Amino acid sequence: MNYFKLLKNKYTLSLEKVSLNLLLFILPTSNKFIIALSQNLDKHIVKYQKEVFSRKSVNDNRAELTNSTESIY
């Protein structure tokens, strides 16, 4: 389930990045719509990075537990 959440966040990020870059060709950077879209993109980036970090820390903890149980036996 977490894998699909990660893919969804990644897809949303790429879609928002492309739309922001395209709109920056047309609209000035001080436009309220551009600012709102940029802030929303920042929120999605933070959400994606937190998800990636939590997955990595869970995998690291699993590897640590596996290595510690192997050294006991």
C-alpha cells in the first residue's frame, strides 16, 4: 500500500512541476496563481520526502534486526 502512495506522490510531483514550468513561460512569477501552485508543489515535495525517508528508515531497521539476530546464532 505504501508503494502506491509513493508512486501517487511522485506522479503528482511531476505533473505539478511540468504545469508550473509551462505556466512560468506565460505568467510572471509574482502572479498569485503561480505562487499558490509553487507553495502546493513545496507541500507535495515535503510529503514525498517524508514518505521516502520513512520507507528507508523502516528498511534500515529491518536490516539491522536481521543482522543482529544472525550474530546471536
